[in-house]
Amino acid sequence: GHEQLLKMMEERMMDVEQKLRLVKRLLQDKVNQLKEQLSKNTKADAMVKDLYVENAQLLKALEMTEQRQKTAEKKNYLLEEKIANLNKIVKNLASPSFTS
């Protein structure tokens, strides 16, 4: 009975050790998977930060371009007014010469 009990205990120990090795292997796989995911997340985080900076620069450039466009539109409007006034002056100067 004593020998058989020892043999049964030995078998159970071997079974438990085998299960522990399997669990250890599964945990190591999970650790590797999580390390890989962390690496990917770190790269993605860096890319997001770069895109955020680039976006801010593009917005600033857009603001400056819009400001230049408004300035150009104002100058264009003033030039058109001057042209219209010059045309009136030329028309007024030309009119008396035709009538005389």
C-alpha cells in the first residue's frame, strides 16, 4: 500500500509538473505577444505625435495663405476701383474734345 501510494503521488507530481510547463509556455507566448503589441503601440504613438505636429504646421500655413488671399483680394478691389475712376476721368477728358 505504501509503495502504491508513493507511485500514485509521483505520477500526480509528474502530471502537475507537465501542466506547469504548459502553463509557463503559454504565459511566455502571451508575454511575447504583449511585448510585440507594446512595440507596435509605441511606433503608432510616435506617428500620431508626428502627424499632430505636421497638422499644426499645415494649419498655420493655411492661415497664412488665407491671410495673403484676403490681402490680395483687397488690393485687387482697390485696383479695380482706381481703374474705374481712371476710366471715368479718361471718358470725361475725351468727351469735351469730341463735342468741340
